[in-house]
Amino acid sequence: SFIQHLPWLRWGWWLAPENSEEARAAYQMYEKAYTEQKYLRALYYIGLHQLHGWGTPRDVIKAQGHLKQSVDEESDRHSAYLLATTYPRSSSEYWEYMEKSADWGLPTAQYILARSQLFKTQNEQMQDKAISWLKRAAIQRYVPAMQLLAYALSRRGNPRFDYEAYQWAYRAHAEGGFSATILNRLYAKLSDEDKYRADQIQNEDLQEFQKTSERLFQQPGTSW
């Protein structure tokens, strides 16, 4: 079936002009997949094309309609995220759909929610909720979340969080995140006992973390 090739169609027109032959062909194929075979995932791509004017006239209202349908019928996290971005950040719709996307596992949305809660208030309950979102994104090896999680834990002012902060910073560093300088600063905050612990098991911990993440989520940030 041609449906199995749909996720790869975008690479044919990604760098091509908006109204290129490749973009139009891809849009028509997505429409065909939905109208003829009711392939729900095509709704995301239809909405994406309509939102940006790729191979079809730009139409935000139509895009919102297809993305909402995808959210309602498939609980698609990509559609919820893209739909959220069509509204102002100050609107209730933006946060409603962003939270749906985060609930359904998109690390980018989880990171955005965490940032909004982490820096909005010093309320401990909100801080805990933000850290919970960050952990859900960080386990997917979403580097911005890994870095922010390490930062959030390190600034809690409680030594019992220092080792976990260093642990996430070390994992982020291995994924190309934090520099060695920042990593060394967090290491310096550790107690002697935690430094010894880190020296003994950090490589083993990193390997176990990467294996677990790959088993659950394949590549970093993988969503489909």
C-alpha cells in the first residue's frame, strides 16, 4: 500500500519551493490517503501543508479543522502540538492543546509546559509538576529537557537533589548538551560520598539509561 510510504513523502519537498511539484504531489497523496482509505495520520500532514502553504494555498482555518479532527479521532500528539501553535500563547486554546500533546508524550510540549511552570512561580507544588514534565521528556533523551531538569534540581537548595542534578547533566553532556565546564561545576557541589558514587557508577548508569531510552523510544526525541 502507498500508505506505508507517506511518512517519507515530506523529504521529497522539504527543501523544495512551497508550491513545488513535489509539495503538491505530497499534499495530494495525503488527501488521497485520508479520503480513500481513512488513514487518520494523514490529517496531521494535511493540516501541516495547509498551515504553511506547502503544495496548497495557505489556510489556517482549514488547517485547524484537520488538526482538531486528528486530535479528536486519533489523540495525535503532533497534531495537538501544531494546533496549539496556531493560537496565541496567551490564549486558553494554546495551553489546552499543548497540555494534550504533553500528556500524549511529545517531549517538546512537555518541555514547554515545564518551562512555563518552572519560571512562573516558586510554588513548590508547581515546581514539582514542572520537574515531572521534564523527567518525562528527559527519559526520551530530549536534550533541552535534560539540561533544564539538571538546572531545576540543582537550584532547589537541597543537597539531596545535587546528585540527581549531576546525573542528568552527565547524561545531557553525553548527548551533546552541557559543556564539561558546567558538568564540573555541578560535580564540585556534590558531597564526598556522592562524588565517589558518581566516579564509580556514572558510566554504567549512562549505558543503562541509554539502553532503557532506546528500548522505549528508539532514537532521541522519536515520537512515531
